[in-house]
Amino acid sequence: MTSPSAGPVLPDVPVPEKEPPARAGRLGPVLGIAHLSWMLPVAASHTLLLALLEQFDEGTKTGRYAVLAGAGAVAAMAANIVIGVLSDRTRSRWGRRNPWILCGGFTTAVLGCAVSFTQSFPVLVLLWIGFQIGLNAVVAPLNAVMPDRVAPAHLGKASSWAGIGSLLGMGIGGVAAGLLVAAPALGLRWIFWTIPVGGLVLMLAAPDRSSTRLPRERFSGRLFARSLVPPRDADLLWAMAGRLLTLLGINLVLVYQLYVLKDYLGMSTERAGSTIALASVIHVAVSGVAIAVSGPLSDRLGRRKAFIVVSASIGAAAVVPLSATTSLWAYFTFVVAAALGFGCFLAVDQAVMAQVLPQAENRARDLGFLNIANTVPSLIAPILAAAVVPAFGYPFLFLLATVIAVAGGLCILPIRRVA
């Protein structure tokens, strides 16, 4: 996707870039649509894949999901960084990000659809690895759009738009998964086609400026290898650790919702599906309020850290009732509290990530390293749950999630470039 007719060759110096516009303008809502388009099928796919694996073999579903999620997460981590590097160097009339987002969207949709047709677990794993590579060809460049094009003073509002899109995607995806849980192959066949639609909306409704005149260093294997080394920046590493732990604490419960409802609360598949759908509606409503308030308020106060700490604390407290009782009210208490904390986190998280980036010319690459914190939880959570639940039960898993989420919130405190 990089063209040989790039800008002039430079030595190892930072690439100068224009300051982004003061406000997100039309870009904000379009970012919301773009994030909704990929989050919706990804959110639905967790439950649908669990149901599909249950149809394969009830006795091996937990172990197989751990293998599938682990393989996908490793592929996602590598792809996010490599594609981030390539996106930073891409020169085209449509900008550095849009070609990757669009091509990755169509690749993801095709491979995701193919998942629904296979009856072989090894083939399913290979398709899922390809799916994760295509998905990260969308996500890595998309995450760089906001710091590319929005000034720091308005990152909270732009982050709120992206957060609202992600939230709606999660909510609608949860409802779709709940409705399709009895026919998971049908859901997986069609749901991923929202991703290329989001890429088209971004390219057409909020086009980026051409990147053909941007300078870049001459490509070499040594330069590429050096680009894959994470920057030695304490703020970036603390931000990565905080995001990783916070999302891990949430994922330990959310990723296993179907099994929690069936195996821990004793529900049937049909009732669990309708409960997940209702919980998704509640999650969207509560998180939407938290996002609408937290993002703009963080811009007005010029503060981000307090919102992250509060969100992690609320998320941690959300799990406590579930560890004490198997009643349905405890599950819905978890849903409401987790939604409140997650909405607050989502509203300012991307603003924090944008502010800790050390170099403007390597935004997508550095965000690729930060996005490891998005993929590692989905790698660790199933493995951790598969080890903990048989030995200690679900209550211990819930308490472990509480401790991890609190630790994630505290990691934000040492960051110096964020108030």
C-alpha cells in the first residue's frame, strides 16, 4: 500500500506535520460510526463463537475457546504493530490511514463469514488468525486518525464520539448475539459486513488530506526492524499497563458471560441469550450517560487521570455482588456498575493514549504498542479463566477481576504528560 513515488528521502529526523484542526467537527460523529462498525461484530462474535464451540463439543468448549482466543490475540498483537508501522509510511491521495481501513475491512468480512462454514476446529483457528490480522489492519490505522486530526484540547470530545460508537457497537452486538445464540453460524455469516461499511463512511464522509507530499525515510530492513522496537518512554509503558489491567479485569467476566449465566447461575441457553440481550440494552444506556458526561467534562477540567481511577474502581466494585451470590439481581448489579465504570473509562481512554504518544511521525506504530493492551486481555482472560474456574470456582474469578481492575486504575498515576 506504500507507493514508490513518496516524498523526499530524509535522514533519521522527525517528520514535520501540520497541527491538527482545533475541533473534530464532522470527524467526531464519523469516528463514532467507524468504531461502531467494527466493535458491533467483534462484541457479538465472542458469544457466537462460544455457542459455536459448544455445538462442536460441550466437553471441550472452554479449552478450545482458550486456544482460539489465544491464537487470535497473538496474531492481533503482531499485526497491530506491523500494520501501524506500514500505515505511518503509507503515501496516497486518500491519506495514510484510509487505504488500510478499507482493505482491512473487506478482508475481515470475508474471513469472518468463512468462519461460519467450517466444521473443523483447526481450520477455524486458521481463519480466526486471518480474521484478526484483517481486523487490525482496520483498528491500528483507525486509532491513529484521532491524534492525527484533532487538537489535544478537544481530544476528550473526540474520544467521547469514538467511545459512544464503541459502546453502541458493543450493545447492539450483545443484543444480536443474544438473539442469534441458538444459530451462531448464521450470525457469524453476516455480522462482519458492517466493518467495510464503516470504512467507506469514514473515507467518503470525512476524507483525509493526501499524504503523498509527506516526507519519510528511505525504507530498509534495518529501519523496519528498528520501527518494531517499542519506544523507551515511561508514560507510554504506564499507560499500556493501566489499559491492559483494567480491560483484563473487565474481560474476565464479560468474555465468559454465556458460561457465567449457564454454569454459574444455572440458566438454559435460550434464557441466557435473552438475559444477555437485555443486559446489553442496559449497558448501552448507562455507559452512554457516563460517556456523554465524562469526555467533555475531562476537556473542561483539563484532567484525565481522575476519570480513569474512578472508572477502574467502579468496575472493580461491580464484580463483588456476583462473587457473593448466584442471584440474578447480582448479575444485573454487575451490568449496571460495570457499564458506569466502563463508560467513564471509554470516554477518556483514547484521549489519554493520544496524549502519551512520544512522536508525531510514528503515531500508528506507538498506538500499535498501546493496543497490545487491548488484545492481551482477550489472550489472558480465557486462559486464566480456564485455569481458575475448575480449581476455585467462579467467585474466585470475580474477586481476581476486582483486584486486577484496581491495579489498572492505579497505573495511570505515574504518567507525567497527562493531568
